[in-house]
Amino acid sequence: MPPSFKAKADEVKTPPALRTPQKTKAPPHDLRQGPNISW
């Protein structure tokens, strides 16, 4: 399987919070304003 395909598959299996760790480091007020945060 091509590396690009495997990377895509891993991205699908990985929760968004783990894919974008910078969101977890944002201040609380930024987290409240983030429309993409669903946890």
C-alpha cells in the first residue's frame, strides 16, 4: 500500500484532537470560541 494511502488511513483512524494537538494547547477562552471543537 502506498505511503500516502497509509497516511490517509491513519489520519481517519486518529481522533481530531490527536491530529491537531495545537488546539488542546489553546487558552480556555479560545477553546470556547472554536466552532470546530466538539468535546
